[in-house]
Amino acid sequence: MTADKTPAGNSTCKKLAVLWFNESLCFVSSFVVANSLALRNRQLLVAAKRYVQGLGGH
């Protein structure tokens, strides 16, 4: 009695690689959006710093 056993594919590794890739893309895109908003809203950034200084922050 012989059973033909085929090795399992690396589907788990591929899924993890795709998941990691998607996560990294989401992180990078959100980082870029946050930076672009901060650069566009320079006046708001200055106002926020004044507000923090008024509260006694550094």
C-alpha cells in the first residue's frame, strides 16, 4: 500500500509576504500623506506650537 504524498506548497509564506507588503504600503502611504499635510499646513503647525508653549510645554 503506497500513498502518493506531495509536499505542501509555500502558500502560508506567500500569504504572509503579501500581508507584510500590504501593511508596509499602507504605512508608507499614510506617512507620506501625514507629511504632505504637515508641510501644506505650515501655519497650523506654527499655531499648534504656540498653543503647546502657552500650556507650559517645551
